[in-house]
Amino acid sequence: MRTLAAIVGLAAVGLACAPAATAVAHGTSSPRALLAGIAQLDDQLALLGSSSDAGRSDEDDLLAIRFVNHDGYTFRLFAFSQTVVLSVIRRDRKTRPSSTTYLARGVVTSSSIEASFGDRGRVSLRFRPSRRPARATRRVKCTKSGNPVAAHLGLFVGTLRFRGEGGYTSAEVQRVHGGSLDPAAFVACQVQAIAPPRQGSPSPPGRQPSGLATLRNYVEDFGKDPPEIPGVDTRPSEREETTALIAHRKTPLTRTVFVALNRGQGQARFLALDAGVDGSLGILRFVSVPAPVAAFRTEDTLSGASVSPPSPFSGTAIFQHGGGREKSFAGSLAVSFLGAPGVPLADSTFETLLLRGR
Amino acid sequence: MDEVERALSDFAEVSDPTAPGFRQNGVIFISDGFELGRCSGTSVNAPNLSLVFTAGHCVNDGGRGAWFNRDWVFVPGYHDGVRPFGVFAAKWLGTTEDWIEESSPNADVGVAVVSRNERGRRLGAVVGGYDIAWNRPPRQVFDIHGYPAEAPFDGAGQRICSATPFLGHDLASFLFLGPLNLAARCSVAGGASGGAWTIEGDTLNSVTSYAYEDDMTTDFGPYFGDAVRALYRRASQVR
């Protein structure tokens, strides 16, 4: 029997999200590329203890769009049931993604998306599928009977208008490629073909085109670094130690998380996430950046640490753990999210942990 | 003031749970055959004089889970083990479709139609009931009632967070079916689930659904919209 639900466990989440943050979808609109965006959102939502699967039944189609705006920002939108999620992503380099994700209530059918993002914009799109659905025909481990249609690619027509806070980006499109996906079919079945081959003849009957993973595998493997190979580590003592500093602040309706990681691989990584609600819009901001090891220094006894991450972070902060329960994390450390510059990350309102383990 | 003191003063004890205006609230005792549980509930005005509103998870486990229809009783005005108005056993339980289908916290509303008490009297005739409102603007000021039973509370008496305003929506609420839920400040604990959120004195407009373990001072409840209206109408027809 359920008592009051305990939905979020922040302390453990920072480490789990770190690798995924480095992975970003590439390529044109294919189910795989579109779903990559969903997987990334899943990773970010994991910080909140939720999942984009929430509220989506197996029968629901998931409409997804991805395009690169004229100013270089990547826009990803996916919609299911009553939820419309728009992510704006900037990649300074391959390994430096910043994103802000907006969640709105909307009206979503298998062929249309209607949602308002308040003064930031709105979406009113109708989906025109192409004539070639992608079917799940390879029956290996396929728990769905028949040849279920796993995806339709096609064209969304209408309006997608968006202007980020302070005008950090703006987009207005009337026609954009995307797809209607059946996530359950993707998860349950191997997909024979998800897009017309770019060149050459179609794949041989019954063979899966090379390089295509099932959605499940793809999502599970998403961003793992390095890819996880089944096996047992018989020499755990030889694995590199990971040191992590996790600072988080919780208010009734917002969470801010800062994570510094050193996996002993000659590089540190810094992440920050800010999640909250602005009126009837949910907003989730995220940055991840690699840095030289020197940017995250820790004392061997874990009694202190200093961080000086690169842009989009600024400033520095020092963590000190005195005797007993006395801890402090203070300094000028701040981060500039897309649409929210200069968010402070180190003061007495943050609870901070410094951990080390294999 | 430490956290315990703050919680106890925030969710303040009602001096007389049997007084008019408070006696509509009570404790729900539930047994699923293996373990005992308790929630809070509220008598709501209806033609059958027999409606108790509570949280969906106090009547059904969600996601096509089990109904708690084995032993489910409502004790209005409960305090210190006393049952001043008797015990009302459920004869019909209902919840929203989105709670059944998806365990959506946005739809965590339940209702029971209860039998007469040991003296043969209907619930509404004994303690009266709150009115109920739906499709109101979310920005309301709530009185949150309940019987929190987990520490630092003991479940012995009724408590109230008075005049606590709407804070906003939970971000997680965006990912679930149903209208965005409501947040309000109140230091809840287990057992408070299903407790009434009233507006304008005596009008039910939400119920306690959940809180986060790392912030038990913020209470979340479902928005009362069309689904709740439909649930009310369905339950009102049960004789």
C-alpha cells in the first residue's frame, strides 16, 4: 500500500546522468535520431526521478521532430498524450552540450500537436506521413504480434514558433520533418527499415540493416562511455577511482544541481541542472562540460575540494568539510544556462557531498 | 525552531475534531488482508448522503492494481481512538480512469460510498458534508486537513494547515495524464493522504496526494477538473 510517495532521490542521481550528457543525436530526421532526443531527455529527467515514459501508454504514438535552426541551435520536440516537450540544444563542441527543455500541456493526437509555450511561443502542427512506414518485421525477441508499424516519417505542417528568454534563440518554421513513432514496437521488436536507404539497393529481406540497433539497445547504450560489455570485473581494485562533488538546492518547486566528476581518466567533467516551473510551463536547463583535471581538485582526505570549471560556468568555489557535520561550499561559482545566465551554484543554500569510490 | 517543531506547528492540531466544520473529516482504516493502512478522508454533500472523498491511492493501488475493498472504513471526527460518530464501511469504491490506467498523480482522487453506521444512520445525516468544486482557477488559498500518522505526528488527532496558498505545479506533473497538480505548503506525513484541501471555508477542491521525501513541507494534490466532476456524479448515483 502506498503511503506518501517518495519520488525523488537527488543524492544518487548526479553520477548516473554524467555519461549520457555527452551524447547528442546526429544526422537527419530518422526514428533513431528522433528517439535519441527522447533518450537524452530521459537522462535529464532521471535527475528528477521521473521518466518520459510517465503518462504514456503503450498505445500512444509519440510524435517527434528534430531540426537545426538557422542560428545553429538544435530543436527537438516530442509530444505524447497531453505533454509537449521542446528542447533547445547548443553544442559548442561535440562534448559540450547545453540544453533547455520546456514542458507544456498540449493536445496531441496521432496526427497533430497543439500547445502553447506562453510568451515563448506555440506549436500548431499537423502531421503528413510518408507512404512508407517502418515496420518491425524481424521477430527476434519481438513480443508484438504481426508486423507492427514502428514509425512513420513525414512532414509536419503548420507553425512552430519559439523565442527563448532574452532572445537567446528564436525559430519559426512552417514545415519540418519528423515522425510518428510507436515506442512499444521499437522496444519490443527489431525494426527492419526505418528510413529509405540513401543509396544502393534495399536491404536483403529478413536482414536488419547494419548499424541499426533496437530502440531498447540504443536507449540503454545511449551515451555510455565506454560501451558496456556484459561481463564481470574480476579486478575491481584496478578500476580508476571516481571522485564526485555534488551540490544541490531544493525549494518547494525547483531543484538546482551541480556535479563535478573526476574519473581518473585525465579529464574532469562538470554538470549543472536547474529544474522548475514558470506558470504553466516546466523548464529544465542542463549543461555539461569537460575540463582539465586541475579544474577539480580534491584533498586526499576528502576534507576539501575546489572547482573552477570552464564556460558556461564562471567563477570558483571551495568545499570544506570540517569536523563533525560542518560543511561549506562557497565562492563565486555560477553557470549560464540557455535562457538563464549567471545562476549561482555555491552558497549556504546548497547541500554538498564529496564522494570517492570505484 | 527545529523541523519537528515546525511541522507540528505548521500542521496544527484541531482542538475539537467533532465540532461543526471539522467533523466532516476523518480517518480511513484499510486492510488489504495482509497489512493495515490509514488515510484521511472527507464527507462530501451528495443526494445519497454517503460520499467520502480521499486520494486515489487510498482506494486503489493504481495502474490496474487492486481495489482496497476488503476492509475499508471511514471514521469521521476521529480522535484518540474515539469514534464519536460511528464507523462507516465502504460499499462502493471509485477513482479516476487516469489513476487506474497510469497511476497518474494528477488524477490521484478516490471516492467511497459508505454504508450506514452501527446506528443505522447515513454519513451525511450524522456529520454533514463539505461542498465540492471543480474547474476553479488553481490559484486558491487552501485549508489542508488530515490525520498524519507518521513521525513526528501520531495520528491521534485531526490537523490543519490553515490558509496556505497555491505555490505552483510540480514539474513531474507535466509528464503525467490529467490536469497539472497543485502544490501548497504543509508539513505532511504518512496518513495525511486523502486529506481535504478546502477553499472558501467548506468547499473541497483537492486532496493530499504526495510529498517528496526530501521536502515533506510541500504538499501536492490533484487539480479538481472534469474527471473529478464525473467521479462525483458517478458516485452520487450509487445507492
